[in-house]
Amino acid sequence: MPQQAAIVLVERQASEPPSAATALELPLAADQRTSLRGHRRSACGRDLLLQLPRGGPLLPGEWLCSANGQVQVRVQAAAEPVMQVRSADPLALLQAAYHLGNRHVAMELHADRLLLLQDSVLADLLRQRGLEVELLELPFQPEAGAYAGSGHHHHHSPSA
């Protein structure tokens, strides 16, 4: 069976395309969403080539399309190995976020927990501070950071 040529994605769309029911899904890890060039694989295994104009990172829920507009692809946050950090003491959680931020650790912030990529050294450090650390596989959507432009764009799910 001949191999299909890569679908070249060249444009970010501002809204959901009319033919979104037939769109491909593109699950990407947080660090992969920062690269707008290169080969990727859709959820169903199709070869995709990103050739997107410069700009901010790809956002979960964002739509990409081919030059002729015939192929639409929806970006998803892929599940990644993360640490969920919790504490019964809100101040302890806030202090942990402060210390992790000083180390420039990418974090997803929630009112009752922090999510960060798994790291055994940080896990030990957080446990020594009395925090609960649970290893999970979840989509990771870290804060954009102070120099990212317009700031916080993602939506937090109340579950997990």
C-alpha cells in the first residue's frame, strides 16, 4: 500500500471550521505546542507537517488548516507524566508555587493544586515540605509565563 504524503498545515484559524466534523485531531505535549515547524502525527496516525507562521504556542482547541483549506486539524493537549501537588494548607501550596517559580519550573496552577512535569528531585523536595505528590498521566497546560504576551489562555478542568 503506498504511503500517503504528509499533510502540510500552513495556517491557524480563528474559529472552528464549518467542516469540523471530519477534522483530524493532533495531540501534542506542552513542549511540542511551542514548535510551529516540523513533522507530527495525528491521533489516527496521519503524517502532518507544520509550516505555520511565527507566533505564540499552539493552544488546545485551536484549529490548523492546509493551504487549500481542505484539511482541518484540531490541536489537543496530550496526556503527559505529571505530578499533582496538593496540600490542606493553602499557604504551603502558595509557597511551593513560589519556590518552583524561582526555579523556572513550568506549572499549571489551580486553586487547590499544582501540576508540573514529573521530576524525582522536585517530588522529594515537595514531599519534604509536607506536600502531597501524586504521579499521574494528564494533559498539561502550563501557565504562559511573564514574557508570553497576552498571558493566560487555557481553561482549567475542575476534575483530576
